[in-house]
Amino acid sequence: MRHFDLCVIGSGAAGQRAAIQAAKLGKSVAVVEARSVVGGAAVNTGTIPSKALREAILNIGGTPGTSPTTAEFAAAAKRATMANLWSTCARVIRAEIEMVRTHFASNGVSLIQGRGQFKDTHTIEVCGEHITEVIHADYLLIAVGTKPAKPTNIPFDEIDIITSDELLHLKALPHSMIVVGGGVIGTEYASMLAALGVKVTLIEGRPRLLDFVDSEIIEAFQYHLRQKGVTLRLGEKVVSIKHVDCPPGARSDNQIMAEALLESGKHLRADCLLYCIGRHGATEGLNLDAAGLSADDRGRIKVNESYQTQVEHIYAAGDVIGFPALASTSMEQGRLAACHMFGQRCDLMENLLPYGIYALPEISMVGWTEEKLTQDGIPYEAGIAQYKETARGQLLGDDIGMLKMLIHQESHALLGVHIIGTNATELVHIGQAAIAFKGTAEYFVNTVFNYPTLAECYKVAALNGLNKLRNV
């Protein structure tokens, strides 16, 4: 039996950061990983593959960094195959896996391959391909992440009815696809596939997509999806999903099609159906009972503000603890958990977590939304800048991009930033820093931005907002 100061179960975003942070504090650390490769879902099936696919799509469209037009994709989509798109993704994934391994090695983190399960509150049994090993640790961190929900009443087959884990392994692009679920994963993949010429129908039970995002941004996004040929079925619920024979004369690549029956009575059919409703914590097989722990009906583990479970020396972080379930927040949660274990003070600016949706076009936000400010009775004004108002926006050919700045009516403090368009997820961090340091709209008016850049949108939006406030 080997002993460590910390044993981390899972090498995804949260596990990596926790392990390296603890190692930096001079602690002995072991990471237990069930897969044959490190990186967790973020590197192997989720964040990195989906973003690599997005960049591959943009590159074949001939306009990397922005959203190609329908005309630009007309020829490119014909030569696009899942094989050549996947080859680009695979290269990026391999590089990320190697980077994680390098970081573990350079920080003296022991990587143990095998499926870990609790024997008691301090002991993990690791069952590898050829050997079983027992690990004892003073502290433990559960960072096993999540996997796509797969309801038993849906006949998943990894070909015609799939989850996001199987999407990148399709042998060919389908002619048509039904995407069930208008959350982050569903909207990202729906927009990417539509850009490749796939006939996409997106079904969402709520009246709009991504209901946590600013409504004006989502209105623009939904308009753009429809312009790209995506059929939106909003406020619709799926009653059943099944396989059906392809009717004679139908334009389909398969003899078998997927059918979704909606509560409204509509029957929708497509070559492939992508199910994107919910994810479950990958806690099965951990034998949580032996550690005095339990997971809820979605496999999630409850923690306090320091990421401690009900057993104080066992922590959990990342997607397995639920919302917001982002790679960026998971990384920070892992780091904070490790710091708390070993008495190292650090703080998380919870109100300033940025959100990034890597759809086509890109969406990002930080701070308050208009809906939340109105609900809480906080007086504000919105300053708007269209990308096409800036020289950089014109150079990029991005005529749909927009930056919205929410400004307090009295103090002129920046309260929130919401962006749709090229490099939105990069641009949002300027606003994030300004909010953290209690910046005002006047800062953006009085500062100088490189020309031509998209960052100029901040100056345009600030001027727009302050001009409105002069009339208040």
C-alpha cells in the first residue's frame, strides 16, 4: 500500500488543477484515471474535441475566426467528411493529452491507471488492466466528471440515435439531424452541423435557447440559426424516440431513420438524432457507501463552499458537483479545493465567472443580465456596439457581431458584458477585469485601444450607454 498526502480520482480539468496545486505546495499526490488516456471528458469527448471541430469547420470554410457565409460553405461542405474533420480534432486531443502527462511528470504527480473505488474513507482500490493496487491518502478529491444522460427508453445505437460522445465518430456526415436539447452542447453542435450543410432541427422544451444568456443576444443567435437553415422547435417536448424505416423516395443516406414524436403530435424524422438533454455524474462504481458518501439521482455529489463533502477530508470538484459545469470553473474549483485542504488561502470571484458558448457565432458573457438587474431593482442602462461599426469588424466581415455593456445609472459602474460574434470568448475578459476593479463606463471612453481591433467595441458601447444616460 502506497501513501500520499492527496489522492485525486479523475484526471479531468478539476483533477489536474487540484493535483498540480497540491504538488506545488510540496505534497505527495496520486491521480487515479480509469481511461487509458488522461484529460477526462474535457480533453477526450467534450470541451477540446467540440472546439477543435469548430475550428476545423471554420478553416474549411476559408474564414478562420469568424462565421463563414452560406456561399463560402457551399463548396467546402462537399469535401468535408467526418474523417478529415476528426483528423484535425485528433491531433489537438493528442497534444492536450501529452501536455497533461508532461505537467504531471514535471510536478512529481504519480499517475495510476485503473478504475478507483473506495474501500474506506482513506483508502482507494485501483483495478488496472494487469494489476490491482491499494492507495492510502490523508485527503481525497472526487473529480470524475460526468457522462451524457442516456434514458433507458431511448434506443441508442451509436449510429442513428447518439449522444455527443459518439458524434465525432460518425463515419459520414448525415444529410439531416434532429438535435434534442437546446442547452450549450445542443446549440453548439446544431450550429456547427448546419454550417456544414446538414439539415438540422433543434428541439427545446423551453420558449428560447440558453435561457441563462441575455435575451437580446439569444434573439440575435436564434435569428442567425434560422438564416443558416436550422429549424427551431421551441416550447416543444419529445414524447418518444425510435427507429423507423426510411420511406420510399425520401432524401436520406440511410435505410433506417430516427423519429422523434413531440407532445404536440408532430412526427420528426432525420438520418440521425443527437440527444443532448442532461449529463450524469460518473460516480457509479466508486463504492461511495464505503466512504460514507452518496450521490443524488443524477450522480452528483453535494459539497460546501470549500468543496468538502459530508466527510471533511474528502472533497469533490468539477462537473460531478453540478452547475456551472464548465471546464474553466472546474479548474478553479480543483485548485481551490487543494488550497483549502492544505491551509493555503485563496479566493474565488464567484460573481465574475465568464460563460463561453462556442457556437457559430460565438457567445460569451460575464456579470449581470438585464433580466436579473430588473428583477433586483437595480437601475441600469445598456450601451450597444455593433461589430460592423468598427474597422476590425469590417475587416473580418462580421456583420452580426454585437457587444452589450450594462452600466449602473448612478455610479456608471460596469455591471455586465454580453457579446455575440467573432472572438466573443476572448473579448469578454476585458469586461471581466473592469468589473473586478470596479471600473466605470468613463474608463472605456477615456482609454485608447489599438486600431483596428474588436476591443474598440467597448469604447463604442460606453459612448452609446453614456449618451442614453444624459437624457435620464
